[in-house]
Amino acid sequence: MYTINYCGYNVHNPDYDTIYRPKGTGDYLLLLMDYPMYFYFKTEKSITNKRKHVNMDCSSSSFMANYTENCNPTLTEVLSKPNCCIIYTPNQMHYYKAKKEFSNSFIHFSCKKGIFEKYDIPLNTIFYPDNTLNLLQIIKKIQDEFINERVLKNEMCTALMNLLFVELKRSITPKNNIKLIANITDNEKIAPQNHNSEDNKYSSVYDSFASLRLRMLNQLDKKWTIDKLCECTNMGKSQFYIYYKKFFKVSPKEDLTKARIDYAKYLLKNNNMLIYEISEKCGFKNINHFNRIFKKYTSLTPKEYKKIC
């Protein structure tokens, strides 16, 4: 269960505005920023050639007077790109300021400590989700529930928060997977080449594969060959296999065969179709091929399976 303490959708602050909370807040804070922002993080060791270090001046008007932990802690400055996200944990320092425009959506919320383990989403660090429009729509719905008193309001907020974190997880996982294999060397060219940033190109590769896979698994009766799949992605066989296995944890042949068997099992249970008709509808070459593959996966022939259903 989540408790929404406060939230805002598409909130605009003055240009160059700064948010500084030395000890954070007693709850979690999720931020989704529309424009580039400077973020500052406490550091214990010097980092060179990566990030800029800033010494806080206690007399500066941009700092709160009640900061007593350390008068001169070293901070790491990070300039984010647009559409960045960060989730601060309770009592973690909040310090960020706008490069110029300041527009953000945010949620202050409370929840059990272990809830993030299943999502494995980065905490207290900047990351870049792909589907920011979807995320913003969910935050807008959360704000609507927060403001209005409706039946089962808390249950709806919890459901929307779960949806938000599932979307966050999905939006960063494909990108991370793709970057692990972004250095594949092959003479073949990847189809989507017309993107300005590497992140968008990598995400587009995943989207192309996901779209092709959905089409394949929705048209099981068609004759899908590895040559046809490679043609759809403009890739060579070896490169296609590597990407497919990395994205979906299974080879394309195994993925297609399992989907066909699952569909055949469904038809055997719920239809009066003849077995050879089911074989054709599921895309098998002939009845003998269907019988052999079905028994390999279920230890039963289609006829035996139909009898026990």
C-alpha cells in the first residue's frame, strides 16, 4: 500500500529556480523533469574528468541556514538531459536547480522499505525512462485521485503507483539490455538509423523487435522463417539471433514453437475442431510434424491430450 502525501502534475517554477532541502523529507520523492537540470549529490571521494565538484558556501543565499551537518561538504554536480527521472529516498538531501526553464511532475509518497526490491529501479540517481508521456498520464491520474475524494481512493492510488513503477521498470530495462550489446560488430546495418541520440536508436531497435514478435505470435498460421524475420529487421542471422535472445530470453524458433503449442492446447480444450485443422491453424507443416512436436512438449499426442481435457 502506498500513501500519497503530496503530488503535482506539470508544475512550473520560476526560471533558474533552486530546490534545496539539506535533509530531504521523511518520505520518498519521485521527480520527472521536463528540462535540463543541475543536480547535486554528496560525495566522499574526489572524482575527476567526469563531474564538476562544488564546495557549498554557508553564507550563500541559495543555501538554507539550518544546514549543520558539514559547513563545506563536497558536492558532485550533474547536468541532466530533458525528461530525466530521480527517486529520492527518505531523508536524502534534495538539491537541484534549473539550467533555465523549470517544469516538473512529482509525487511525495510513503511505502514499505522493501517495495523497490521487486522493481529494481535506481534510487537517488538520475535515469532516463523512454515512455515519459505514459508516465505523465499516470501521474496526472494520481493527482486527480489525490485531490478528489472518491470511493476506494487509497486503493486506486496504490494501483496507479504500481502501474507507474511497472512502466518505469519496463522503460529502462530494454534500454539497459540493448546497451549491453550495443558494441556488437557486424557488417549488417540496423534498420532504425535516423535518430539523433544513441539512446533513442537503441530503444528503437527494441521497439522494432517487440513489434515484429507481437506480429509473429499473433499470426501463428503463417510460415515464419528466420530469413523472413531477418528481412523485417534488415539484419544478418547471427546478429538477429543475438538481439532476439537478449531481449526475450529465448530463440525465435523456440518462442514461435512454444506459442503454437500453447495455442494448440487451447484449441484442443475448447473447440470441436479436427486435429488436422488445429495443426493447420497453428502453423505446423503437416499432421505428423504436429504430433511429433506436440508430444515433445507435452509427453502426449494431441489425441491423448484432447481425451483428458
